[in-house]
Amino acid sequence: MAKSKLVKANEKIAEKVVGGYKKIEEGVVGGYKKIENGAVSGFTKISDAFVDQYLTKDGESVKEAKARLAAEQAERKAKQEALHAAHHEPHIGGPEKK
């Protein structure tokens, strides 16, 4: 009987420890998420303001400007990769390098 009281007491202690840990974990994760959301929100506001001020064309929204800029960047990257691939193609019938 004494052993069962010890087991029950041990289980209660374990439940309280786990509960305390979960509360701490929720607080830390919640705090991190608030900081992360604030940082992302602040960056987005600054980015949108910059695009609006310097990169939009007449009558273009910030969203449209960002889409246009992304498409232009993808096009530049594709051209660069094509040039890089053409530069490194093996020469057929040319002198072999030793």
C-alpha cells in the first residue's frame, strides 16, 4: 500500500512538471511568433513603401509592380543561365585540351 501511495505521488509530481513545462513552452513559442510576425510585418511595410515610391510605373499597384519585377528577374536569370550553359558546351571537332 505504501508503494502505491508513492507511485500516485510520483505521478502527480510528473503531471505538474509536464504541465509547467508546457506553459513555459507555450509562452516562449507565443513570444517568438509575436516577434517574428512583427518583424515580417515591418519588413513588408518598408518593402511596399520602397516599391511604391521608386519602382512602380504610372497607374501600377505595388502588387503588380512586385509581380512585374519578379518576372523581369526570372527572365534575367534564364538568360544568364542560357549564356552560362552556352559558354560551357563542349566544342565539337575542336582541339582537345590536355
